[in-house]
Amino acid sequence: MRVITFSNEKGGVGKTTTAVTLASGLASRGYNVLLVDTDAQGHGATMLGMERRPALYDWLVRNAPAKNVMEMVPEQNWADYSGRMEDMRPGELALIASNYETMNIAAAVMAQNPDPYVFLRRLMPLAGVFDYVLVDTSPTPSLLHHLIYNATTDIIFCTQAETPSLRGLLDTQLRVDELNQSRKAANMAEMRLLGIQFNRVRAKVIEHEANIRDTAERYPGKVMPSIRERIAWAESAREGKSIFAYAPDSEAALEAFSLVDAVEAGGAYVQA
């Protein structure tokens, strides 16, 4: 079971959109996927047509069984199998949702039982159930991030191709490097940088092209296929559906499947 965390200490860079899109795409390829929303805004749920609720808090703090907090996302909210893509075979997409109570999780966990591996321990029984666990995070670093990183196998940095977002990426990289040193000291495998995902890229914008090129030089083989700015992304979020369910034949969906291909391959990437 791969646990992929989406991170950047800068808001508005597309972490939730990327997490929802990848979860939907992997499920459409036949994998069983669990999306865990750890952002108190709860948009991971609303972008899939689900309700915000304290499922994550119940699971980590109130010790509710996973089966009691997970919800199965209706297939029509994340995929469209109208005979367009014969190679698609549906898996399942489950969600552990969040709401405002998520902000109190870290303090509550450390107060009642200071276990920095609680998130990892809660995930371990699900290893035979899910192929992928995708974890959406908030931009503000906290103790909850530490709990999440202790369970993470792979990390994807989401960013826009603009300087403030890239600064947030560098800040996050430093924090991940520090935690990897702690994992190494505890004889744990390090988190692997699976890739860097550029979102809302605009064509023929010199700053965007230059920043993507510079990042590809700084992180060889780690820049994933860019997602361009298109109105279909905002429309799909408004409808509470993934891009694959809302506009399966769109350019946005085709670009999104390039992201799914890259993660499924698990190797180096070539930035087009």
C-alpha cells in the first residue's frame, strides 16, 4: 500500500484538486483508493459531491473503526464509463472526510496519548484493502503534518509556476528533509519525492516556462506533466465531480490522465 501525501506550505496551489483527480484516476484504473482529507476546510469531500464531517477526528481521536468513518464515493462522481475508454475497469474510491474539528486533532492526540505514529498505526490494518492512500494536507504546517509524514511513503509537491508557490515548495522540502533524518534514525524508510506537480499553468507565459524549466533542473526527473489552467477545473469542482466524471473527453481530462500515468509508473518524468 502506497501512502502518497500532497504538500506545500503555500495555499491555493492545487493540492486538493490534484489529490481528488489522482484518486479518481487511479480508481478508474481498477485500484482501490482511500482519499484522506486532513484539511479543516474539507474541500476534498465537497469536490466529490460529499459532505464535510468529522470523520478524520472520529478516527484518530475518538478511535472510531475505519469502517465507521469511511464513505464510498458514488462512481458517477469520479468516473464516466460511457464506452469511451475500453481499458478502464472500475476500482473503488473511499473517503475519510474532514471539517473544522480537524484543527484540534494533533493537540487532542498528544494530550490523551502522545503517539507520533498514530496515523500510521490506524492505516496499517487497511494495507490489504487499499492499493493507494492519498492524503490531502492543509498549507499551514502543524503537528498533524508530522503525524501524516510518519505514515507517508511518497510525497508530491503541488505548486503553481510562480515564485511564492515555489518558495513554499522549498520550505516544505526543508521540513521533509528534517523528518527524513528522523525516520532514518528510527530505521524507517525515507519518504520518497514522487514528483512535483505544476497546476494552473498558462501557455506562453515566460515566468511559468522559466520556473518550470528551473525546477526541472533543480529536481531532475521529478517534474510531472503540467496541468494547464482551464475553466473545466472550476466547473467540475462546482458540480462536485472529478474532471473524469464531469468532462471525460476534455483536454483537462487528458492532461489529468498523464498525471495518473506518471504516478502509476512510479518512475522519472519528462516535462513536455
